[in-house]
Amino acid sequence: MWTPRERSITLKLLEDGFHAHFSFLLAGILFVSAVGCARPPQGTIERARSAVATARASGAALYAPDSLAAAERAIAALETELSTRGK
């Protein structure tokens, strides 16, 4: 069993990790949408979707809700951009 101090340190590390991960993910998604390539990079898009789903399943809503929300907004913006390009 963890002591309260160990639990506090672990939660802080998890929170910091989620923030760093989502900041990187968000920057990557925004870069991909800003570049405006003729054909969307499906591998990158799928990895971004997967990263958000993994983070959600790992408790990001509890440990880093703002970062998760930002990543989900970025994914939604990407989906909107992809759907408008397909028309």
C-alpha cells in the first residue's frame, strides 16, 4: 500500500505526464491541420485518435481534465476539417 506522500507524488507525476503528452499531441494535430497536405496523413491521425482514447481510458479525465478536453477539441476540429475537405 502507498503512503499518502507516495500517492501524492505519483498523482503529480501522472498529471505532469498527461499535460506534457497532450501538449505534444495537440501541437502535432494542429500542425497536421495547418499544413494542409493534399492527402491527410492517416497514420498520424489514427495515432492521435488512439492516444486520446488511451488517455481517456487511463484516467486522464480525473488527472488532467483540461488537457484531455483540449485534445478532444483538437480531434473534433481535425474531424471537421477532414469532412469539409472531402466534400
